[in-house]
Amino acid sequence: MKKSLQINLKDSAIIKLQATVKKTNESLLKVYELQEEKKPLFINVDHHKVNTVLSLDKIDPFVLLYFDENLEFTGAAYSLNSYDGSFGVGTIYKNILLIHYPIDFAIENVSHLTFID
């Protein structure tokens, strides 16, 4: 499902984007199975395990932004390996936004995320 989102920055700037939203109860996610081309992808993880492992094989470079249950920004990771490379990350966060790299804002300025509709 497509949703309009906005990334709110600490200086009150807003980055609006359309993202594919996926909800899953899996603890091991093959992101290439969820992704639609190079479009932003928001993943909401709904399981009771501590960690979620994201397999980032077969995808172009992305920035992963992590958000807590209130959609407050908690951190980020990069997936900059080549399309053919094998790479994965683990996270405790249940709300993850993947945006194609490079991005045009400073990650340290991210405040929170808002769903527009």
C-alpha cells in the first residue's frame, strides 16, 4: 500500500515522500521481496522478538532510518554495498524507512516521521 509520509527535521523543514508501506510479523526480512524498485519503503515490524534481521541483498544503496513506536527518530544505517553483494543488519526498532541513497538532508537533523493520510 502506498502512503504519503513526511520526515520532520529539527529545523522545522519537512521532506515529503510517497512510500510503500509493509507490515510484517517476520523476524528475518528479505527486503528485496518487499521493495518496489528504488521507491521509499516503510516497514512496520509486529513481532515480540527482540531483534529483526534485514537481509539487504539484491537492492541498490539505501539509507535505513529507524523510528520508535511514537515514530521518533532513533538512528540510521547505510546499505551501500553493490547489488550483487551479501549484506544484512539487525535492529531492535520496529519502524524502518528505507530511502534511496544519496539523500539530500543530514541524518542528524531528523526529528520524527508523520503519516500524512
